[in-house]
Amino acid sequence: MVDSTGRTTATTASIAVPSPTGASTASGSVPKGAPPTGQVANGQVPGGQAIVPRPDTAPATDPDTASDDAGAQRGSWLARLFGADRTENGVSTSSDSQQNQAPAIRRHSLLNLRNMRVEDVAIPKVEIVAVPTTITQDDLVAVFRDTGMTRLPVYDETLDSPKGLVHLKDFALKHGWNGHSDFVLSDLLRPLLFVPPSMPIGVLLQKMQSERRHMALVIDEYGGVDGLVTIEDLIEQVIGEIEDEHDVEEDALWTREAAGSYLALAKAPLEDFEAATSVNLTEDDSVDEEEIDTLGGLVFMLAGRVPARGEVVVHPAGHEFEVVDADPRRIKRLRVRLGAHPAE
């Protein structure tokens, strides 16, 4: 500012600054013992003005640290979404495996759309509910009612000769309520979608979306039916199990009876059972893990045939598989007795 003589003088703003003892300094005065003007220490700034934090005042958050914490939280969320595991050094994908550990239980994530194949999610041929072209109207109604399904594949003589699918809505619109028209199943058939077992489920999901299909038959290299997959099966690999009002509660894939003893369904996924029991059942050279997916498949491979009910199949590592329930075509239920009881 300009004084009365015309000279320019500098004006120091009067700033009250708390001192460590609770007293305030004014007019830019520096507390006793402060470093010379121009030095920055303990909150002092150039110009002689001292900014001394109160002892009970928390230090300001470092923006870089806050940004890192926010990024870590976002990374953790994305890791869970895409099925990755959080580690001390960052994010490692769930496909990273460690030696001498049982396989990890399969997780639901978006990565499954790329990593999983149709054969991984399709139900096997023996579990497909289908109807022949010769079925009567009353019998078709009974199948719809008993199964709770809305779509049924239709075949001619055998399931390896599929003709299409019949939708409950089409049947109800034509023959339900007060419909009295003649029942001709061929007039109700919709085209089926056929896919190979090696197709990624993400590709099939896009195909179903574009063609407005909800069901597909899995065809092997010889043209025979290998399984069936629905759009619900594909979505469940991303978000988990979807249950509606018609779903019935299924038995657990296996139950623990005693230490090292389990009662299991033959369709129980082999990898999941290994992960839950911490036992590797495929490490022996006589077991080709690429050819089997279930406990029943393992017993088939070990026996070399369809074992009879009550038969005990012994694993090279000493584990025992007792066939509790079976028919001439397949095993239904097993009792697994592990040779060495792992920590449970």
C-alpha cells in the first residue's frame, strides 16, 4: 500500500495461529524457536508465517494414498466379479494354481463365458426328458405336469433322431381351455438348435439371444445327441443357481457319514469333491482326468465296466467306492471311503 509520504510499504496480514501452548500469534509473528523466515518446517511456510497444527488435529490424508485405497477397493470388487483371488501382491486370476493343492471349487463369474464349454454345463443324455412323436395328448399333458417343464424335445424312435421341440404355451393355446381341435404333435413343433460340445458358452449365449432360442441339443461328432443345455444353465455359470417355483429341492451331491466316509451321487463333479475333501483322486497314471468329470465316471474308468449294486471298486491309492444304487446302464449313488482321512 502507499503511505502518506507516497512510499510503497508491504502490509503483513494479521493471522491468528494457534501455538503449541494454546496461545495465538498475530501479525505474522513467529513463535519463539521457529526457524528463520523462508524455511518450511513443522507446518511453517515462507514469509515468516507459521502454521502449527494443534496436537489433537489429525494429519491430512495423502491424496495419493486415498487414490490407492479407492483403486484397491475397485480392484477387489472387479476381482470378485471376474472370479479372481486377491493376494498380497495384487490380483491373481482364479486359474492360478498352487502345487500340492486340491483343485479349487468352480466359481461363478463372467470369465466362465469364455473359459467354459458347452460340455461343461450340459445335462447328460440319460437325464434328458423328451417325448416321442407318437405320444398322445393326455400323455403329453401328464409329462408337462409331472416335470414342470415348458419345453420338451420331440424325437422319432430314438433321441438320436430329434424332430423339434414342443412348447407348453403352443399346446395350451391350441388345445387348452376349451380347445377341441384334433391333436397333431407335428403342427406344434418348433425347430431345435444343435451345437457342438466344444463351443464356448459365451458364444452359445449370444447365439441363443440372436435366434431367440432357450434350448439346444448337444451333438457329438457322429451326429448323435450327447446332452441338452438351456439358457438358464448358461446364465447360472455367471450369477449362480437360479431357482423358480417349479424347482424341487435336490439331494446334496454328497453327505459326510463319518471321518473319511461319504455318501455321494454318481453325478457329483469330481473336481468339487476333490476340493472339498482335499484328496487328489486323479493323480494315478491309470486315471485319465481329461476323460472323466464325475465320481461315477471315475468308478467306470477304474472298473472298466458298469459295476453292479453292492460291488466295491478300489482306487490305486487305497480309496474304496461302494456302489449303493445302480441300474444296467449307469451308477446312481456311491459310498466313498477315503484311505487316508484328510483334515476336514
